[in-house]
Amino acid sequence: MSPIAAATLLLPFALRLAAAGQDADKAVYPDMPAGRPPAVALEGAAAADEAGMRPYRERIPGTPAAFEMVPIPGGRFAMGSPEGERGRASGEGPVHAVEVAPFWMGAREVTWDEYHEFMLKLDVARRAATGAEPCPQDDWADAVSRPTPPYAPMDYEMGVEGFPAVSMTQLAAKQYTKWLSMKTGRFYRLPSEAEWEYACRAGTTTAYSFGDDPRGLDGHAWYFDNADDAYHPVGTKRPNPWGLYDMHGNVAEWVLDRLDEGFYAAAGDGAPLGPVAWPTEAYPRVLRGGSWDDDPELLRSAARRGSKKGWKVQDPQLPKSIWYFTNAPFVGFRVVRPLREPAQEEWGKYWEPDLDPVRRVMEKQRRGER
């Protein structure tokens, strides 16, 4: 039986379980244990230094889902676009030097195969349906807040198995990285904006990782001119020079930062991680890479896009969901993992909601309140 067929059988149970709310979680599972979950032993996933970094494939424990990580060497690059670049927006400058530490990055965008395990609690439903024993990491993973049940199919009938997950808020993407970290015992997060652009460029200085001519997009990206109004299976176009697929097009990808058009000028040269422009307001937050619904200029390596309230127009809930962007089937993400992870007490700033109103909504969900 294929993973999607199995997921389909488990879906009704998973939705009932999710709908029971966080009170059910507290009744069934203890609070998250102290410390960190044990790391799953995996060849290639550990390295003493940059020279020892290797590609690896991570299977999410207790699920059929897996993904591949590619090592990205540390280095210094010129972030932003020069004034003469075709399609350039004012918020892409000034060009400034940034130092980036080595990290691993998802070779492909996170797919529904991976994201549904988190979003629909398919891992929990599978254990309940089959009587399978929990993995050693599940006490940690089961304590992570997950999305409320979706009120419509979030794939919009564009495809599920092997296709990119879409329509999630930045909060939902961050919570997925927290859940994934608890599931694997390895620290995963969203990339910073600087890390994303550095990885997209892959050592190049041109508008795209393959050059300056947008006519080359057909071989490297799904975008407005060739996508037939839908996203496509991940990894079906040519990768960039560092082995990353769909950095241009297919779905626009969440990063950690807020969209601040003055931040590049204030950041200065050579700061680690860019530095990150940590969000202080709900909107706008940055997405990179452009999507299947965008024109070539939004697919450039330096192009930036901000989230909008209008992406929730069709959301029937009041207040609007903290988990879904019903009008943004072009929004997705990929994960990174730094070679040198931060101290455990700093992990939360990469995962948790950063606004008090969102925290209050999540706490109400945890208590089973509306």
C-alpha cells in the first residue's frame, strides 16, 4: 500500500483526533519531557566540521515519509540585487556582504507526504489504528502544538503525493520544524533570509542561479508561463549548482524574517545570519523564490515577497486561523539544519509564535476553548 493510500485510510481517524483539541492531548500524553529527544542514528547526519558534512536522507520515525538534506558550505556573499538588475525592487538593496555559517538544507520543498504527518496527526492516528509502539522521540513530538483541522482540502486538488505542501502560515511552518526536530532529535528550522539567498545563488552572482536570461527558467523552474496554473511534483526541474531543486519557482518559501525594506542598509556587512530581521508584527513576513503563479522577476535569487492579510479572505473562521492561508496555494517552505546548532534554550525563538495574540490563541486551543 502506498503512503498516500495508507494516509487516506487514516485520515478520518486523524481528523477526529485533531478535532478533539489539545485537552485530549493533555489527557493522553504527558507534558513534553525535559531535555532533548534522542537523535536517531543516521549515516551522514553528523559531522565534526564543515569538511565532514555529507548529504543524508532522513526518514521521519514512525512514518513512511522521508526527505534529503544537502550540505551547504559556509562563506561570504553579496546579498541583494544591483541597481541595474532587470525586475529589481527597491527593497533588494543595497547589496551588502554577509557571512553565512555552514548548514544542511532540504534538497526539495517539504511535501504533503511529510507535512500531512504533522498537520493531520497521521503518526498518532497510525499508532492508535495499528497498536504500534511509540518511537522514543514521540513523548516530545506529541507535545508540539499542531494545526486545527482544515476546513477545505489545502492542496486545492493540484496533487498530494510528491507535491509541495502549501497554504500554511509562517507559524505553521515553524511549528512543523519544531515537530520534526522532536521526531528526529536533530535541530531543524526555517532558513534565515540570508541563508536562503546564499543557498539559492550557490556561488553565482547573476539574477538566477543559471544566469541573467529569464529564458533559462523553463529548464529550472515552474512559473506562470509553463506551470499551467498549478504547482508540480518537487524536484522535476534541474537543480542549482549546489544540488537544490525548485529554489526558483514551484512554491514561494517561508524564511524566518520580516519584510523590512530598510533592513539591508541597517544590517551592515559581515554579520552572521544576515542578521535575522526577527518579526515584530503579524505582516509582512518574507517568502523567497517565487512560485508557479509568478512572473520571472519574482523568481530571481534576490527577489523578496511579503505576506498579506488578504491571503486569508476565504477563511470562514472569526478570528482568522493562525494556521492556514486559504488564498495562498503558492506558499510553501523547506527546512535547514545548522552544523553548529544553538544552545537548547535558544531553540524556541526559531519555532514558537512571536506575538502575544498568537500565543493566546494557541493557549486557548490547548485548553479546548474557542
